[in-house]
Amino acid sequence: MFQQRQKPGGGRRRRRKARSSEPRATAEPILIAARRPNSPLLARAPSASSAAPKSVRPVKLAAEPAAPVAEPQPAPRRTARIVQVTKASADDREKLRLRLLDRLAASETRGAITRAADELLREGFELPAEQPLQLQLLDHFDEERARAAIDVLTTLVAKEPAFKRPIMEQRLRRLEEYAEDASIRSAAAELRRAIRG
């Protein structure tokens, strides 16, 4: 049998049902009623003839005592607790400080420097005692901020060489010539002499 060829028909043939000339009746859809959880039950109209069996209630025996129904206990209220500052909010604050410092360091015009420094101080951060940032503050519109920058730069230049010496000399010369306060003019002149010497 294993050496015989199979017939091209592929085994037994199935009989096909003869198609009737009548059109098929379409099946009607089944309607299912659903309700949302915790929604009130709808009142049913009593049906005269129903194929559904009537529910059978279990019969309670008189000898069996009824179990007392326990009332649900209310959930205990949560008490207030002290919340510690999360590390994420501290990291967000540090990211903001670094972003504002980068903005101050990248500012080129006097207006941009003034806005960046004021926003940094308005957020409650202190200006670090670093030469590049204090050099930027020499161009601040407020001469008191420029005076504070001169004081910080005087102590920094005594310890290490001046950062961007030509730019620092130019800004100090402008303060020396055009500052309204005489003390700022003299402090700028002293710092300029210290840089040269």
C-alpha cells in the first residue's frame, strides 16, 4: 500500500448539500442587558409567561440559629504625617541653579547679564565666588552689584592670576571712568593696578 500512488481526488469525496433556491433568513441579534457596577437595579415588569425557572429560596430550619450580621467597621482615618523633602525636589532645585549659572556665564550683553543675575538672586541662590561669574557681574546695571563683584575679584586675584585679563581690564576701565559713585571708581582703579602688577 505504501508503493501505490494516491488518486488525484485525494481520498473520499464529500457530498455537497444541494442549495435551495429559497433565500436564507437572517438571524435576529440577541439583545443583552448590562448595567454598570454600583448602579441601582431597574424595576422589572412581571412577565406573564416566562421560560426561565423561578428562583428557589433555601428553606431555613428552625433549629439552626441565625448568625448575627456584623456591621462593617469604618476604615481608620489616616493621621497627618511629616513629609521629608524628597531627593527629587532637591535635585530639581540644583538643576535650576546650574541652569541659571550657565545662563549668566553665557550672557554677553549688559541687559542679559543683569536679567540672569537678578533671576538667580530672586530664586534665592547666592552668586559663587568664581572669577568668570564675578567678571560677568562687572557689567551689571546696578553699581552695587558691580562693587560687590570688585570686592570678590580683589580677593580672588590675590590668590590666582586674572581670568580673561583683557576683558577684566576693559570692564574695570569703564567702571573707573563712568561709575557714578567715587568709591566704585577708586576700587576699580585699584583692582586694575593689582592685575597689571
